[in-house]
Amino acid sequence: MVVSMTGFGRSSKEIDSCLVTVEIKSVNHRFLDISLKMPKQFMSMEDKIKKLISKSVNRGRVEVYINFEGESLAHRSIQIDWALLTQYKQSLQQLKERFSLNDEITLSQILSLGEGIDVREEATISEKIESVLLQTVEEAVKQLSDMRQIEGEQLAFDVKKRLAAMREIAANIDKLGPKVVDQYRERIEKRVKEFVAGKIDENRILTEVALFADKADISEEITRIHSHIHQFHESLQEEGPIGRKLDFLVQELNREANTIGSKANDGKIAKDVVELKSIIEKIKEQVQNIE
């Protein structure tokens, strides 16, 4: 099954008067790259979320946005450094005695000298909240996967259509190949007749034509193109990631087309090669979207 690397998924769930929303989008990437943006209270769940996503997504850049609305997940508490505050008070008392001051030592004076009182915040994610969050992520991933599969089917349909067109062009080039050799032979005979006044060395012409035929022989390239097209169709039926394999086949197809273009000394074949390379380029663009 062909799966696209582009997709989007979204899910929301309510829990204890709070709302958890998860949005996931994916785009092309050589490997699986998951990026999470969420409240810091959820950071302890990062590995679990990534493992959950990686069960359904094999390749692509995946961006996950998690939003939490409602009561804060953080528990705040006051921490008092009694030893430090005691030192502050003692120091103020010493100053008062040394300079013979009559002012009373106040709480605000003690607190103004340093951070004796600290407000600490700790995340308090209950098992219930964690479970709901993972369910929400799972639903968003399901939407993402469904969209990637639908788009993958469209990509496969388009690629198969272009492969069929490529097969026709390759077959046409294959038919033109022998004609190129025949035309070359006719040109050689004509030129020889012009130079030797009708006397032709048949062996020399046969040798010349044989050398040309060997250099211009594109049968192997045509055979490999048909083989690559067949492998392409087989790969499109495989389960799991196939994008890299298809990318390799595209490179091989392009290499064969270039070789045919450099070998074939014929205008019609050159025109077909241009069309062939145009189709290969369009397939390459589609393959870059396949997981």
C-alpha cells in the first residue's frame, strides 16, 4: 500500500472541566523526525508520545502541537529558607546595635534582603490525564494516517499512469532502433558511391555499419527500462515504506534514458528521450511524497 508523507490529524477530549487538543501534521523528510510542542507539564510524556506516533508513521517530518485548557496542571508550594532568614535577622540586629538604631526590625526588611521565600511549581499529571492525552494523540494519529493513505492511493494512481506512458515510449524507441542502423547503412552507401564512382567495397560498409550498430545499440537500455517499470509496479504493491526504493528506481530509469539519448543518433529517438525524461522527472516529484 502506497502511503504519502503529507497529512494532517486533529483530536480533542474533555477531562475534569479541561480540554486537551492535539494537532499533528507531516511533510516530506528522508527519515522519521518527530517534533513536539506542548506545555512543559507534559514533557515527561515525550517518549511515550513519540513511540505511539512511530507505530503508525515510518518516515516524514511530524510536527505535534498539544494544547491544554483549564485548571493548571502544576502544584505550587511555598519553600521557606529558615536558616537564611535567621541570618538576615541576626545581621539586622547587629547593625541596629552597632549604630545605636532605635528602629524596629520588620518582616519586610528581612524579606527585602534576599530570596528567603521561594514559590515552587511541580507538575501533577494524574494517570487519568495521561491516559486521555495518549488517547487524544492516538485519534489524531489515526486521522493523519487515514489522510496519508488516501493521498498515497492518488499518488500511486498517478505514478502508474505515467509508467504506462513510459512503457509505450520505450516500446516506440525500441522499434526505431533497427531503423536507425538501416538509415546509417543507406547514408554510408550513398557517400561511398559518390567518392568511388559506383564501385562499393561491401565488406568495408558491413564493417562500418557493424561498428555503428554496436555503438548505437540501445536494446539493453530498453530491456532495463522495462525491468525497472516492472519493479516499480511490484514495489507499489508492497507493505511498509517503499519511498527510498522507488527513488532508486527513478535514478536508474533516468540513467537509462540518458544513455539512450547519448547513443541514438536519430531525431525521432531524441524527441522520445526528451519526453521520457520529462515523465521520469514527474514521477520523481511524486515519489518524493511517498513514505
